[in-house]
Amino acid sequence: MAEANNIGPRRVSNAKDFGRVAVLMGGTSSEREVSLDSGSNCLEALKRQGVDAYKVDGIAALVDELVNKRCQRVFNILHGHAGGGEDGILQGLLDAFGIPYTGSDVLGSALSMDKIRTKQVWLSLGLPTPRYARLSRNSDVATAARDLGLPVIVKPACEGSSVGVTRVFKEADLKQAVDLAARYQGEMLMEQLVVGDELTVAVLGDTALPSIRIVPAGEYYDYHAKYKAEDTQYICPGLQGAAEDEIRALALEAFRTAGCSGWGRVDVMRDRASGKFYLLEVNTAPGMTSHSLVPKSAKQFGIEFDELVWRVLETSVPHAGQGAPRS
């Protein structure tokens, strides 16, 4: 049963007020295919509601649009790092051109894309996140694993969609895990594996939407379970009562303290033995595919997909009293 929608009325009532909207998708990151799928869904939702929206594939193509003044606003659904739209580079470009855009600004995007630095901020504020070690290609990974205690997770510090992630239960498997993570740009991260429930909380504006508990058919919620499998279970809300209130409040605080705004998704683990929550990461341009989590949570909250996409586009419009859009 859906929750009562208390997100408030639309702040933009006329589609023409958005101007011409470039829906930015695709790009060259490891998450290109997911971004194209997400972007196509968002583009069609905007068109159904009368928004003058069109597809732009990648930042290079967007630069041409900006130089030639063919768009007035950008709906960013470009996922990932290194050619993606979540690391602050795109946001800086749009700020320089004075073009409003959806989602977090330069600081929130850049910080949350880097899992290590996000954890450093959270830990400095006393927010719970698994213990970790920074890795380079030359690190003594065996010593790092012993210090943290097996099992651990090894992953790139600046990728999403479970790209390059390995769960390591034996020291002999560390080298293979590091070799996989090292295929991607940036530092690597080793963190304690939390055994328990995997949950996620979508944030829309100033509201944390109902949590989702993810139950994959296989052992882990990997790339296949996220985007391909039809037998992954999504239980929404993922928790009840005080625990649900706690995870939503924690997710909203984690989102804000990472400098994020507009919309996004916070991934959380709940330790099975203690019931304690551990923050994993923030996604500032989450997937909007048929398998994606933000639309599922929004629907539970009473927000259908087309309305969700409209509300995301509204994050590019300043609230009353905020002044002009970012520029």
C-alpha cells in the first residue's frame, strides 16, 4: 500500500517554463548502457508531459549544444566517472555557461563520486560507515586485509553500478580482486564486508522516500542482479516502525553532509547481528530503468514515474528566495 504523498505541490505548473531541455545520457563511462536506458525513459516521460526535451549523448555533444545556445536546461542522467556526469566536471561546465541542471552541484557531485572522501566526511561527523583502507597499485593488500579482518570488499573508489567490485573471503583471492578494481581510474577501496541486509533510500528534494530492502536470488546484488535479472526481490518499505524512521533520517543526513542536493540515492547495509546501519555511498544521478530503485520507492510514496521525472526536473529550478540558478 502506497504511503500518503506529502512531497507538496509542483513548483512548476507549465512545461513551457522549463524551456528547451537537453536530456543528457550515454557518454563514455563504464555505465553508458544503463545511462542510455535511464535517459530514454526520462526523455519519454518529459515528452508525455509537454516538455520540449531532446536527447544529447555525452558531454562532447552537449558542449556543441551549449556553444550554439540550443538548450536552456539540462536533465542530467549521465552516470558515472570518467566521461560520466556524476563527478563534478559536467556541473562545472554547466555553471560556466549559466545553464541550470538537475541534481547536485560541483561539490556534492565530486565528493560523493569519491567513496573514500565521502567516508572521511561521514566519519568526521560521527556517521556510521564500514572501516576501510585506501589502496594503490603498489599497496600491501594482504596487510590491509588482515588489519580490517576478512571478509572484505575491494572496489574502485570512483565507479558505480557494482563495476569492479569483488567480495574477498580468502587472502589468496586478494590479487585477483585488486587486478579487477585496478582496471578503472582512480584509487581503490577496501572495506569491511557487512553481513546483513542491503538497503537503499531515495532522496527527492528535502524528503527521504521509503527504503527498499534488496533480496537477490543469488548471493549478492551484483550488476546482473541490478540490471538483468527478473528474480531480484525489492521489498518497499524495507523496514518498519522505528527502524524505517531511523534509516530514512540517516540517509537524509548522509546525503546533505556529502554536499548533495536535488535528488539521489543513499545505499546502506544493516548488520544482521547488531541491527546497526552502515552507510556505503551516495548516487547523485541514480538509474531510472525498469529495474531501478528510485522509481520503485517513489511509487510506494504515491509518485508515479512521469511525476517523478517532472519532480527531478524541478530540482533545476531554485526555490523561492534562493535567487538565480547556479551559474
